[in-house]
Amino acid sequence: MSFRSLRAGAKFDDLPGYNTEQEQARCSALVDELIDRLLAGIEANPRKSWVLEQCLPTLKAACLEDTEARERFGPYLERILDILGIESSDGMFTFYLAFGGVGAA
């Protein structure tokens, strides 16, 4: 999978409940914005630390979503790391997605 195919694909289409179109669009836009940031800067910044720094705004915004949406961010973010050959977020994704970034600045 590539960034372009991930960006082009449907996201968050498995959100439970009724009338989830706005939530799906909002969450999809967050992932797409992250992909755009990475595409724009990865060549100049090919470091794991830079990639994780780019993930922070997405993770912080995801904390504002309900649990069902937050749980679905993880696989998208993991795919992004896989595309870049990064093995782990060193617990950063879990901190924000599972615990809502409690205590984060």
C-alpha cells in the first residue's frame, strides 16, 4: 500500500451508529491531512522523530472524538508507519488513542 492509495481509499466507513457521515468525513480529513503533511516533508525530514511529530496534531484531534472513532485511528496510523518502514510509535499512539492523551501538553 502507498500513501496515495491510502489517501484515496474510504476511511472510517465502519463507524457504528446512525448518521455517522459527518464524523466519518471529519476523521477521514484528519488522516488525509496527516498524509499530505508527510508527503510534503518526508524527503527533507526522513526521520522517525519528524514523522511522529507530524502525527501529534492528528492524535490530539482524535482525542476529541468518541471512543469508537479513536479506536479506528490506530490502524490508519499504523499503516502510515508501515509504509514508511517505521516499526513502532514507541507507545505514542496508545497514549493518545487509548488514554486520550491524559496529561499531554
